[in-house]
Amino acid sequence: MNNYSTFLSVIVNFRNQSINQSINQSINQSINQSINQSINQSINQLELYLKNLTDYLTTLVSDYELIVIDNASTDNTLDTLQSLTSLDGLPNLQIYSLAKEVDEDTLAWIGLENALGDFAVVLNPETDDFTQISPMLDKALAGNDAVFAENTNKPSEPLSYKLANSTFQLLYKWFSRGTHLSKEAPKYRLLSKRMINFIMQHNNPIIGYRYLPATSGFKKSYLTYNSSISENYSNKKLGRSIEKGIKLIINSTHIPMRLVTLLSLFGAFSNVIYSIYILFQYFFNKNVEAGWTSMSLQISGMFFLISLVLFILGEYILYIIDQRNEKPRYYITQEFTSAKITRYEKLNIEEERK
């Protein structure tokens, strides 16, 4: 395995990863068997995964940091993570604990916002194979600002989720003029510092993180692999995914709102045409009932005004979207850092710790 002279940030997240849960067991097969045998059997899968990942990164790059996000776990996950930051624990570990559960994109952005590396990898321990970091880094060092990896082995999903996801992908492809998110922007990705800084300029970087690496003009590359997925992996709830999809479409393009304003404008002009038709009937049709003309003109005029008001309001909403500032999407309650940071040792720097 190549030892790249670069500083790499790796971002992973966990929630309620208790001792009986498993994390992508297939990845352990690619790690040196002697390493696994030397680890005490009582260590839970969370510790084992992080130890294997640390051993892999140590041989892969000259310097790294492992950023772990605890997604508001309610079991002993945070205690286990905190214990790994001790003197006898793992090096280069940075842990953030959240006050409440958030979605995957928010978790990824928390890590990216705090990443110091030249490149940053975002992976899901239950679905992504960390041994793919090496070929991803090869492509990044060749000049790509974004490298995407897609697992051809897909998790099982309920029919309702598949239908909703297919509908969303079609709508987004239409609204974004050809971008298919699931194919062109998989969640397992490596981003350069330049790409991360670009996303930070977005008014909503959490949403921007999802689609900007694929839709921006930066150079990008793709790779595919096949790896098994944890049996305990479960998709997000359908309702939450639908809500997130709507937000993504609205935030990433103005086309849906523009359609609303155009429909309002179409409605206004349709009522003008209908008013002309009413007057035509009044002057040229002798069988018009008394009061029909005035009532029809009143209704047509009111709908014209309503459509016009909706059009103007829609344009103002588009302006507000461009100018708005949103509240923070997450709150970090606790932060832990490894007692041993290898880059400090290389620089001969001592940090005072409480």
C-alpha cells in the first residue's frame, strides 16, 4: 500500500452502536489477520472498526485525523468513544457529540467544517468500505477535487421508499437539467480543501454539500466497487426522506418556485382572455341570461387579481431565498480529542491539556 505524503481527514458517524451491533464485517477481511487476532475478543465492534481504520490510515498517508460524530446516541456509544481518546487509546481521534439526532448530510458537514486535512473523506461505516480510500486518494492526487465511490451492492429497501426515491430522482434530474444525484453524487466521497471552501460560500452549505460537488465546474472522478452491507443497516424513515428531498430541490434550484410564478401569471392572463370571451358573448349573443355577464366579469376579475398577487409574492419569496440567513442546524454538546496527536509530535509541539 502506498504511503501518500498528504494530510487526510476521515469522517465517520455512529448512533447507538452497541456491543451486539456489527459494522460492515466484510471490510475486516481486507485487514491484516494478525492485527485482528491480537485484539482482545471482548472489544466491541465499534472499537474494532476504529482500530482497523486507524491501522489502515497509518499505512496509507503520512498524517491523518479521524473525526467521529456521535449522532445523539442513547446507549454507551459516547462512553466507548471517549475511552478511546485516553493515553492508551487511539491517536488522532476527534469526537463530536450532538444534542439531537440529525441527517447524514448534516453529520458529514459537521466533520468537513472541522476538518484540517488537504483532503477529507466522508464514509458510512455500515455501507461503505474504507479500503476504497486508497484508489479515491489516487484520483484526488491526480487533480480531481471530488472523487465519488459507489457500492454496487445495494441495501434492501421497502417498495414505498424505492418509489419515492425514483420519483425524487426524476424530478431533480428535470429541475437541475440532467443531474442524477444517486449516480452522479454518491454519499461516499472524497473532497479537496478547495472544494470544501467553495461549499462554505453557499448560503446553506449542508444542502450545498449534497449537490455542489457534482454540479459545480470542479474536476471530479468516479469509481465503483462491491462490498457487503451490514445486516443491521436501516434506511431513513420515508417521511424524513421526503422532507429532505423537497428541501434539496427547493434549495438547489429556483425552477419549482419559478414554475409557481409562471402558473400564476398564466392564470392571470387566462382570466383576461376569459373576460374578453364574456364581453363577446354579451355583445353578440342575444340569449345571455341577465346578470351572467356582471357575475362572470366579477369572478374573472377577482381570479386575475389573485393570480397577479401570487405571482408578485412568488417573486418576493425567490428574493428572500437568496438573502436569507438560517439558524444553526446542529448543536455540539461535547468534544473530545485524543491524548496522542501524531502531527504535534512531528512538529515538536506540546499542548497543555486539562
